[in-house]
Amino acid sequence: MKLQDYLRFRRIKNKTFAKLLNISPVSLSRYISGERFPEKEILIKIHNLTEGLVSPNDFCLQDEKNYDFNENQQIELKKFHQHILSGSRKHLGKAITLIESSREKDQIISEKLLELFKGNDKSIRIGITGVPGVGKSTFIESFGMKLIRKGFKVAVLAVDPSSRFSGGSILGDKTRMEKLSVNKNAFIRPSPSSGHLGGVAKRTSESILCLEEAGFNIIFVETMGVGQAETEVYDMVDIFLVLLLPAGGDELQGIKKGIIEMADLIIVNKADGELKKSAEITQREYKNAIHIIDKSRISQDIGVVICSSLNQCGFDNVWKYILKFIDIRKKNNDFINERNSQKINRMWGLVDLKVKGFVKNISSKKFVEELLKDVKKNNLSVYRAVKMISNYIIKK
């Protein structure tokens, strides 16, 4: 619902609503007309004051292109949506391909499709990280098969690192999950990171929405395991798991402390054979050291468990902890509040992508090329060039 329609419906004067937002009536008028886009804090206030009836999607700028589909295209889009709802793997895969595409036409179609989605708060989004070789893919396959036997539908978004030179990616996670990849109640989607610093593909959050719309109630997001740069996955999931190797050396240096601080559950993997005793020692050392880290999101010490993906051991403890964690979060209303925050973060992430795309497009403009030449020759400072380009973008 548009903010203007909401205010008319509730018979609230612009001046009164502006006071609630702690802004001037002039600023509110600019938001309503599309002359300005509300800041993050204002969007959250509007969302809360309107009881969620006015969302970030209800705002747009005046010069935004109008991509309204004709009647036939709308019908085709609704059919496409119905195929996803019915669990069509073909249409689900195509939808994620559209989401990941950098082509403007594909992005328009995917955004129109996403607007039809109802959302699913009954799913569990699980982020998994860990150093390369810790056994993330093997863990997901073994744990995922166990959850399928319990009656769940499991989806995996596995992000592979892209080469900064060729832009290519191996996308080998699907081949490492042989049983899960052929199961009718599972869906695996390897995606290149495209050089994205955070360790998750640019459109991963939208892909999660697609999977939930198709009926998958357990969503794994397997990240690259590259350390502190991987933190943005935390803002996409309901629970964040960190996998560790037994006897990995200095326990708080084995994986970056920043990642450990975000962990909701630490899992010492490969606790089998000769490594079982080492895994138990690692578990004990982490339990002893965990008090120096802030409490987890449920105001309790971070859980530390051991498991063996090879021997299928320890998964009951992992699942029991996840259920307990989600239950506590839901009872405190933290679960739904976090999902709403994720929605706002997703919106700003998309704004960031749009801005970067626009900047990339203007980089080929003649006047920008001239600026670059002047910067290289030291005829123009970097800061002056930035100011000139910024002014150009604002005018556009």
C-alpha cells in the first residue's frame, strides 16, 4: 500500500504523521511524491507505524522507469508463479537464474515475480561456514538426508568462489552431494560468488525466497569459508553454524574471532576414528573459552557439539539445539523481528546493487573518461573527481 493511500484510509494528516516520524511535513511530502527516497531509519519507522501495510517496495523515485507488464505478460507471470508453488524444479531453477542474471530485462521479470510471493515464516534458514576442508558439503548432505527422513524438504544454496581473473567458478558442491542431489525432496543450487566480498552471491536472499515459495522448509546457505569477509550470511539466516576441525591449533585463531562471535552453534566435525578424541578435546577447550565471547542471540552461551558426517553421529544433538534456538527466538518475538530486519537489509542491498550498476554504466561516458585521464596525469585530485561524478549522478 502506498503511504498516501494509507494516510487517506486512516484519515491521518500529513503534518500529524510527519510529527510521529520526527521529520518535517515538507520531507514527508517529498517521500510521498517520489522526489526523495526515505532513509533506512525512516523506512523502519513507517513500516512499524503502519503495522507493516506500507513496505519499502511501496516507495519509488519520480524518474524510475515504468515497467508495467501488459495483461498477457501478467497472466504468464502468474502461471510461472503457480508452477513454482506446485514445486516445479524446472521453473524454480529458471526463477533463480533470472534472479542471478545481470541483464536488465531478466532483473525486471524476477522483481515482478518476487512481488507475487507471499513469504514463509515457517521455514528455517541455516547458514553454514568453516575453513576449506572442514567438510561443509559432506555435513550438509548427511544432515540434510536425515531431515528429509523426518519429513522436511531441504534446499541448499552452495556458493563457490569465482576467479578474480577469469570470472569463472567450478560449482562443484552439487557433485559432492550425490545422494541429496538426486532426492526428490531436495534441491541444490550452486552459485558463483562473482567476486562478492561477503562470501554469498549477490542475489542469495532472493533465491531463499524462491525456495521457500516452492515449499522448501529447511534452507542451507553454504558459504565459501574465507574468514572475516564472510559475515553478511549472518544477516540472511535464522541460525548460524560454524564448523571446525578437531585439533585445529590455537582454538580462537583456527578461524577468525569475528566469525566465532557470530556463531549460534559451533560444530566440531570429523569426530571419528583417530580424530574422535581430538574432537572431544577441541569441544572441551571451546566450552571453556566461550565465556570470553558475547552471549549468543538467545542470551545463552554459544552451543558446542561434536559430530561425524562419515558415521552419521551427533546430528540429533545438532537438530535438538537448532529447534531449541528457534523456539526461544519465536517466543521472544525475536524471530519475526529478525526476519523484518533482514527484509530491510535486503532492500538496501538491492539499492546498493542498483547504484553500482548505474555507476558502472556511466564509467563509459566521455566526460568520465576525460576525468580518469586527468586523475592519471595528476591534473585532477581523486577527491575532486569523486565530487564531480557524484554531482553528475545526483543531477541524473
